Amino acid sequence: MKKLELSIPGMQSAHCQETVNNAIKTINGIEVQHMEAGKLSVSIESAEIKELVNAIEKAGYEVSNYDSQNFRAIESDDYAS
């Protein structure tokens, strides 16, 4: 399982956080670990990062630390579940 931290500058209010959470909660293999203004930490088991970022962008928010050309984000080390 990978832990991924995304920077979402436009996600500042509780309403914004709820919108993003609703956009990603239906993706299998994604578990929200922590969410705060401008930041989202998730555990990814089987889903692809691209699918996660697409859901966030479809909800109207930009992920600023995502490399769309290489379909990767800044990832932390693997950790045991």
C-alpha cells in the first residue's frame, strides 16, 4: 500500500473538502487518511493515481504536485498495512 500526499490549493473550506471527499470516495482502492485545507493524504491499494487526480479535477480542483505527463505524484515511502 502506498501513501500519497496531494496539494490541492483550492480546497480550503469544509465544503471544498466535502466535495473532494465525495469525488474520490467511490474509487476502489483509495482510503482517505487525512484531509485539511489545501492538503489530502490517501492510502492507495489498487487504484491508479491518474484515476484519483482525474476525480479531483472533475470536481473542480487542481492538484498542484501532480505530473500529468508522467502520471505520478510525489509519493512517500511504502508502509505496511
